[in-house]
Amino acid sequence: MIFGGARPPCAIGCLALLALPALQAGCGPSAAPDSSFASVAGGRSSAAAFDALLGRHVRDGLVDYRSLKLDPDMPGCLKLFEDVDPAQLPGRSERLAFWINAYNLLAMKGVVDSYPVSSIREIGILGRLTFFRGLRFRAGRRECTLDTIMHKILRPEFHEARVHFAVVSASLGSPVLRSAAFHAEDLEDELEAAARSFILDPSRVRLDSRQGVLYLSPIFDWFGEDFDRAAGSRFEFIRRYLPPSEGALLGEKSETIRYLEFDWRLNDRPPVGGT
């Protein structure tokens, strides 16, 4: 007979054994979050935070650096990019979008830290070399410079020539800075739009058919091997984005390439309603 609801020793022992896994699950240390899931979430959060900054401070490709310098969300956005582990992102598009956005954000930070300036050549004692090689940042859980991102990550890892129309070195000669971040799910369309916009801009690419001269942004000179590898030649790469009537005129043997002067003036704009 069992008195007062007491249970026999064997029953108590069996119940204890049955309850042990539940106790361990409820009272023991929680499992570490999946690192790849955390990185995916971090990648999306970093792009969303950069979206917000760009939406507030960029109009028609020009940056209101004065207001960006005072934006309290800038440090948090930088921290998000620092904490993401790109190796844990699920695919090429996610990693490529992350590093394009990181480059553009860090270029903006490089200006903000020295603002007011009228050109990145005014930053540091070595001018633009300081900007590209001397300024050190944190992104993707590593220390890097803008040159590190371009020449150690973007170019050798992705072999994507259109990246040169997406990254912006805070200068008017660079591609026009979008008012939104690049997104993995739309990256192909975004890169195509960036390439087309750049190549159809006569201040960057124009053909003088009478003189047989093709005038190009020096970006096609600095990174010529990337365009040659992607399409066989710079002519062929550019032809992809021209109207058929213009493309037919391109690539004749008599044509000469002349590279335009790069405009190093800052891609700055006055704040709305300000002076």
C-alpha cells in the first residue's frame, strides 16, 4: 500500500531518469546559435542599415557628408559590417554584395573622418595613396584597407568586371553612388544597371567616329585586364551596353583609345536647406 502519494524507490528512480534530459535541456547551457544563420542575418541587417544611411544622405550620387558625419547610426552600421563573417554567407551573391557595400561604406567613413575636404587627395600626407592604402578599417571580421578589399578580395575572388561600376571611391570620377545598398537577391540586375549607366554616360565613355577616337574613363585603363578577361577586349565589353547603331561603329582597327582625366573632386553635396 502506498501512503500519502509516496512512490516506491524504483518508480522514483525511473521518473528521475526520464526527467533528466528535460532538466538538462531546461537548466543546462543553451546551444550556441548556428554561425551561418547568424552571418546571414548579419548580412541582411548590415545591408538594411546601409540602405537607411544612403537613403538619408545620398541624392543623385552626391553625399551630404556634413550630415553623415553627425548621424548617430553611422557607428552602428560600421559595427554590423565588422561583425559579419563573409565566409559563412550562403552564396557568391551574398558575399559579393557584402564586400561592395563594405567598400562604399568605408570610403564614406574615410571622408567623414577628415571632413571637410574637397577631395580624397587631401586626406593624409600621401594624398589618395593614404586614402586607398593607409586608412585602416574593420569589416568582415578582419582589418582591411580599401585596396585590400579591391585587390585581395573583390578582384581575385569574384572575377566580376562590373564591380568597377559599383564601388565608389568618394570622387566625381567614380561611378554614381546609389541611394541604396546592393542586395544579393537583385545583384545581377543591379550590376547590369550600374554598368549600363556608366557606359552610356558621355562624360565617361564617348566615341568620336570622325576622328576614330574612343574616349574612356581611366577606370578602363586601371582595370583593363578585368574587362579584357570578361569580354575579350574593352571594345567588346563596352559594345554590350551600347545601342546597336553605336556598337556597330565600335572596334574598328583605326580607332584609338584615349583615357580621360579622372575627376578627383569629392562627391559632396550641401545639406538640404543648408549652406
